[in-house]
Amino acid sequence: MIKPREMREKDRIGEIISLIFTAKRMFSGLDGVGKSKKSLSFVQFVLLRFIKEKSPQMKDIAGFLSVTPPSVTALVDHLIWLGMVKREISEEDRRVVCIAITKKGERYLEKTITESLQKMKKGLENLSVSEQEDLIRILEKMTKSEL
């Protein structure tokens, strides 16, 4: 049987988690996730940023996402279908295939990041300077703790 105090703690933690995910969705610029086949999921958005930085092989993407290489195929294929990334054969070793971002993918990232920054700035305007400093302190404390 759950004691009343434990239930309040679980409710509070659940509310915190819910608010963090709501804020992430608001600020990520990905509010339209899942509304069409041309939408990017949050994972695909993060993956697109990773591909831009690294031009990785599929095994590198699998390691980054902590999944098996076959699981990565569907994510990458969707990004290819959208024209965000492309497969490139290595000039040094034709057996090696890297995933590279396209100009369309770069434009998408730039636009989404710009929109996210605008949304974040607008959301933070609702907080006083003191509240913003508190938020920074709390987030730093949370991210430094071992989960």
C-alpha cells in the first residue's frame, strides 16, 4: 500500500517530468511531430544535428543512439526520403558508406534552431531575472547529478 507522503512525491515527480517534456517540445520547434509523414521526430532532429557534425557511418549512429545498426536504418531512410541526408561512398574505401547532411537538411536545422531560440526567449520573458537565475541553478544541479 502506498503511503500518502509517497504518493505526493510520485505525483510531484510525475508533474516535473511532464513539464520538462512539455517545455522540451515547446522549445524544440518540433510541435508538429507525428502530424504528417514529412514531420521529424525529436530523435530524428537530434540525429540530423549529429550527422551534420560527424558525417558518420551507420555503426556510429547506432552507437550514438545506443541501438542496433538495423534499428538505425529506418530513421536514416526517413531522413533520406525527406531529402535531409544522403549516403556517400568513401573515396578511400568504397566499402564504407557515410551519412551526410544535404543543403535542405542544413536549412531545416538552421530554421528549426532559430525558431526554437525565439520560442525559448519568449518563454523566458515570463520569468523575472531572479527566476531565470534560479532555473539555471536548478538545471545545472540536475544535469551534474548522476542519474
